[in-house]
Amino acid sequence: METRTAGAAGGPGKPTGSDPGRAPRSDPTGAFYRSELCFLAWRINEHLVRWAMHKFKRFRGKYAKAMAWLQKVYQYKPGLFAHWQLIAFT
């Protein structure tokens, strides 16, 4: 016996086909604000630094040292993260 949840395989909450009442995508061209992208990349780097501060004992409580480590990682392998390919690391 197979059980399914309400949303599985076209259940009542799942949209099917095109819905004329649905709003179109806000920007189908894929354009974006460069200033917002820079802020987003900075936030991602902040999260990476915080992760490193929790992961490695030598970085605990040493934000500047963890950020320097992340910059060295960027110099060694700049294609490691997708957001590094879009903007320059700061």
C-alpha cells in the first residue's frame, strides 16, 4: 500500500499547467542591481567567515584572521564559490 501526502503528484495544493491569473515574473531578462549583488556577496562571505570561526579553533574570536584566511582561499581558488565569479572579493 502506497501513501501520499496532499501535495504529492498533483495534489490539491500543486499548480498544474499555466494559470492566467498568476502574475508573471518580475524581470524575465535576468537583469539585477549590481549594488544589491555586492551586498549579497558580502553577506555570503560573512556567513563563510562565521562558519570558519565555528569550524576551526584557531579562528574562534578572531574575525580578522578568519577573513584573511577566506581572502587567501579566494586567491588560491577564485572559482570555488559562484558569488566570487560574479564580483571581485572584498
